[in-house]
Amino acid sequence: MNKKKQVKLTEGSRYKIISIGGREKPLETEGVFNGFATLGIDEIGLIIKPGKSQSDNKGKTRIVPLHAILAIDIIDAKEHEKKDDTQDANHYYG
């Protein structure tokens, strides 16, 4: 069977995120992907550190909710590193 290469968002990779913005045009965020964030109970967002091309956002971090994403352009993809899930698991006790 022919395996297709899967595309995964990897930390440290540079992406351009086009998301729902104002009424007139979509919001474009270009920067380095730093992981995922939970927003509320059942919402997830992408954590993006905007690059030098977006000088008004210098030093800031943007969280783009998944439901608002229209497109993702891959600018510079880092190799996906497979982690051993058993060693990095967080345990919470109630």
C-alpha cells in the first residue's frame, strides 16, 4: 500500500494563517507556531509568535481559534519529532 506523507503543524515552523477578521478582509498572521492553547471548555487555538514582517505585533503572541481559520500557508516546515508519549504525560489527580 502506498503511504502518503502527512502534513502536521510542528513547533518552530513558520506559517501564514489567514483567518476571519473584520468585515472587509480576512486577518493574516505570519509567524512561528508554538503549539496549541485551550480556550474555554471545548475550543482550541493555534499559538503564533508573529514575525518581523508584522512590526505592529513585535514581542506579542497571538492565539488564533481553530474555528476562525480559513487557510494555512506553510512557509518553512520543521521536521516532526516523534515524542515518547509515556514519558511526557501529565498526570492530574483530583
